[in-house]
Amino acid sequence: MVLTGLILAFLALTTLFLSNLSGQPLRRPPIPLVNTNFLDTATVRRSYADLVRAGEDLSDFDCYACHEKGKPPPLRYDTNQNLIVPKEHSDIVMGHGSHGRNNNCFNCHNETNLELLQTRDGRPVKFADSPSLCGSCHGPTYRDWEAGAHGRISGYWDRSLGAVERKACVNCHNPHSPHFPSRPPAPGPHPLRPVATASVEPGPNH
């Protein structure tokens, strides 16, 4: 009898659902639009290679417009051995690491040729090839970047269909202060129905 009653109840519910006795279509809540910032494919920064390809002004990279060739610029430090950034470079915030030992210009810049960078073992690196400089200290992250697990790759999985573009480290990280700031997460899938929220009864102190 119980089984028969359950079957009849389910049949009644099925009939009610199929016949839509109320005659009113089920109203869905409006779906809010996704903030267009989450749809922007541009990186937060532009690398030297990007500027070259776009034919942009590269005067900021012309070190010898001010510095003398063949003469390394002198570095000055305060009493706590912190680098004093010259007023000509006041827009640069030195924050490469929490211990301050990396806040030395010549850890990355070639002191005898300011148009080049240099790895930790002294190999010269062009500005357009800066990821190899980053990889000379950040080996595991560099291997992840080469494999596509870190950073961003655009293009085709099937290389026969087209080229692949791998963004450089400096497309996301400021080389002088590389800590990437936190960002709000993108919205999750919309449930397409009202979400019930639990009501909280006021306590004795409210």
C-alpha cells in the first residue's frame, strides 16, 4: 500500500508539472552582466618587446641619454644600507624580495653596458630576452613558465595551425617590485534561480 501510494503521488506530481495547471511560466531572475574587466585580454604591463613591435617611444630605455658610456653610475646607500633611488628615477620603487638584498641595480643591469641586463653569473641579456634573466634566479618558476604552467600563452595547441605567443615575466610583474597584487576573483556560474539565504535571529545583545 505504501509503494502504491508513492507511485500515485509521483504520478500526480508529474501530471501537475506537465500540464502546468497554474498557467504561469516559471520566472527566472535576471542574470547580472559580468564586469568587462574580467573579459579584458590585455596584460597589466607591456614588455620591451611589445613596445618595439608597436613602434612605441623607447626613450625611457635610452640610458646613455643621461649616463656616460663606459662609466658605471655610482650607487648610494643610506646608513641602513638601503639603496637611495636618484630623483631622476623617483618613479621606481625598489621592492625585489622582502629582505632587501636584491635592491641593487647591478644585480640585474649590466654596469658596463646599461643597454643590457646580466644574469647572476654575469651572462649578458637583451631587454627583449628578460625572462632568461628572471630564470637565472627563479629556476622552478622559469621551468613552469617554459612549460606553460606559469604565466600566459596565447595561440594554438596544434602548432601546425598557427604560432604560439608566450608572454614575458614583465608583462605581469614589475621587475623592480615583482610581487603581484591581489585581484578580486571572477564571478562563478550563475545558478539561474534565487539563492535562499539563511535568516539569522537577533541575539539578546541586538
